[in-house]
Amino acid sequence: MKKLRSYGPPILMIAPSVILIGIFVYYLIFGSIQMSMTDTHELAQAVGTRESHFVGLANYAKLLTTSSFLHSLRNLLQYTVAFIGGTMLFGFLWAWLLDRRSRAEGVFRSLYLFPFAISSIAAGVVWQWLLNSNTGDKASGLNRLLQYIGLGALQNGWTTNQKWGILGIAMPAIWQMAGYIMALFLAGFRGIPDEMREAARVDGASEWKIYRHVLFPQLSPIALSALIVLGHMSLKIFDLVVAITGGYTYYPTKVPAVDMAFYLNSGDYANASTVGVILLLIILVLIVPYLVHIAKEDK
């Protein structure tokens, strides 16, 4: 009885959070899975005025064999690779340069972090103009800049190409998140004791060898965490796509989250839930190995 009483206050403290998470996370996930296995493709069925029926995995099979949704998945894959690769590259390079203790470090750090403080919708509105597809005399944004510096041959539609138009969306996403990754890596650099660097210098190691063999290996946990965060964010990309392309029906840059919003707006709750569950499964593929890795390290 004494042990149960000692557990009482801690349980009461965490009970509200557990209840809220249970209702607004796990219950809704279960509801989405249940909805995805019905034929609720009309609003009348969703509100109960028409009967819905259980169809099992039929919605998944139909979506995964539809060219439109497969196009969204290909776009998501392209975006994820470009976004993660570009953000990690620029974030690491900026952190490496700032780690060399330049005089204007505070200014550059603020400049690199500033895009991260801007909302995705606001950034999307600006980049909508920068990625304008007009060329020649009507060019504006980046196309106008390329024309001005004599690189008019590089003008293109940015987001209009059906095969790689989604890469145009990756540009503002990289611009916005690279500063955040820079802050993570810079904190990692600054967290490494100076004694390790001095010991390597005493042993005759060059600056490059110090970074390669001493500092870079210490940053692997930060790099793994950054990959998980960026991968999770890339799979949920929605606001930048809608802000830059101006709607849910723009085919070249369509991604699953945009499909889900389109289905919701049209009252097709079954397909919207199906897309949501597919995204959840993809995220679990990324997150679960990371959690297993962390659990093994804690033992």
C-alpha cells in the first residue's frame, strides 16, 4: 500500500498528458485507420446520412496503383532526397565556417538563422515570385536575375516540369531549414573540448586531420538526429507547396499531403485517411530504427 501511495502523486501529474495524448493522438490514429477501411467517399456517409461499408484494404490497393498518387510519391521521394541532402550540406558548411571564429560570427549566425524564423506561408509567398516561370522579356524573380547576369540560357519553369518541378519547392525549404541544421552542428563543434584539438596539434595533426579524425566523428549523433528531424519534416511538406503553386490541384508539384487535403475538401474521408495512414507508415519506417538505436545505446 505504501508503494502505491508513493506512486500516486507522479501518476496524477502525468495523467492529464497521458489522457490528452491517448485521445488526440492514438484514438485519432485508430479512427483514421478505421475510416481508411471503409467506402466513405462522400460527405453524406461521413455525417451518417448514408451508410458506410467495410472494404478492407481496397482503398490502399486502389491508391497505390493510381498514376496520380504514384506521381505524388515520386515527388515526395525527390523532394526528400534534395531537401535532406541540401540542408545537411549547407548547414554543415556554415557551421564549419563559423567554427573558425570569424569576427562577424554573430552577424552571419543571425543571417543564417533568420529564414528559420519566417513562417512557411510567408516564405512561400516570396518564393512564388522568385520561382516565376516567365522567361524572356516577361521574366521575373530568379529568371530575371539569370537574364541580368548573362545566364539567360538557364532560365526555366522551376515548378512547371512534371518530372522534376518538385525540386523547385526544395530550394526554399533548404533556404529555410539550413540555418537550423547549422545551429545544431555549431553547438556540436562548440561542445567538443578544446583539449582534444590541442592534443591532436601536439601530435602533429593538420587542421584538416583534426576535423576529419577528431571533430567529425563526434558529430555523428547530431547528424543522425538532424536526419530524423529533416526526414520527418520532408514527409509532411504541404504549406510551401500550396503557397508557391497556389492550390491543391497543381499536378507537377503534387505530394501526398496535398492529396490528403484535396480529398478532405471534396468529402472523400476514406481516401484522405488512407493517404494519412500511408504517410504514418513511411514516417514509422524512419523513426522506429532511430528509437531502437537510441534504446540500444541507453543499455
